[in-house]
Amino acid sequence: GAVVSQHPSRVICKSGTSVKIECRSLDFQATTMFWYRQFPKKSLMLMATSNEGSKATYEQGVEKDKFLINHASLTLSTLTVTSAHPEDSSFYICSASQLAGGPNEQFFGPGTRLTVL
Amino acid sequence: DAKTTQPPSMDCAEGRAANLPCNHSTISGNEYVYWYRQIHSQGPQYIIHGLKNNETNEMASLIITEDRKSSTLILPHATLRDTAVYYCIVRGQGAQKLVFGQGTRLTINP
């Protein structure tokens, strides 16, 4: 299957700083990428959908000015957590899709664990 | 997208078949049933999907009832590495995003 990578796998930062997480599709071109957040023992919550070259679509309740998403190329999307606070500590997971509406085209990255002190 | 209901947890003995049920009574005609699993601290892994017919691949089998209101994921010979949270998701053909419910935490016991 297609491979999606995330970097870094773990990051610890101080409160008030910004953190950037990269999501890359390694062997295919991703027209759409998704960002999820997962708190301990909870399910994945979709944060936003990003299409290459256009603005991301955020889910209700997700602050777009706090979670900046850029999808500048067909193989790279970035999530920047701005002015991070301890409540932003979570497991962030991206996924990438080749074609819209296809049956099984969404592939997930390994996740990034963010800890804000 | 239609909502799904799964038992919160299940146990299965190693080497036995694990049967994970999912109810999706409000599924509509063009919606697929997807199964993903998430092993602890990893990203979700695609398992299988189906529309009407039963499906089988190298990982699992998917049995969908004739009225499509429920389905069962079958892991034929469960191993300890199959311990994970299993998510049943219903998604329309034209939709992109996957909406995850709470899933079933499957524990395979030696």
C-alpha cells in the first residue's frame, strides 16, 4: 500500500511556542490530506481537510488561526500549532488520499505525539 | 454519513476466529462499509471495505447482511498482533472524509 510519513514522531515544546508537523505521501501524489487529533483513550477527531493549492476546510470548533494548515504540493502538507498550550498536547495524525470518492484510497501516517509543557 | 454502533470491547483467544459486529441501520444505498484498525500509538490501518457483497482479502473477511443494516468483520485466525481498536465506518461514494466512532477494543489472549 501507499506510504505516508510524518515528522517529527514526537515533539516536546514550551507553552507559547509554535510547532510544525509535516505529512508526506512518499510514493503517490495526494490531492487531499486530512488532519486528525486523538486524545488518550479517545477516537480520532477530524480537524481539517486540505486540498493541494487551496485553503483548508476546518471542522466545526477547530480554530483555523491556531492550527495552520498548508498543502503547497501534492506530496506535502504541514500543520502548525501556533502559541501552543498544554491542552494542545495530543496525538496528531494525518492521512492522504489519491482520488476523491474512491473506495480505499485514504492512507494514514504514523502520528506525531505533541507534548506542551 | 450513517452512524455506526460497535461493542466497546471484545476478547478472543489466539488462533480462534474473531468476529466483530457493527450496526449501521441508517446506511443508504450508495454508502460503503469500511473497516480500519489502530494498534496502540500508531496511525489507523485500512483492513477492508464493501458495498453489498461479502468481501475477503489477506487480512480479513467482511460479511454484510442482505438488508445492509449490519456487518461483521472476521479475522479468521487471530494472533496477538491483532490486538487493536477496530473501527467500522460508513462513507458515501462521493464523500472524502472518514468519521471515526469509538470502535471496538479487541484483545487477543494467549
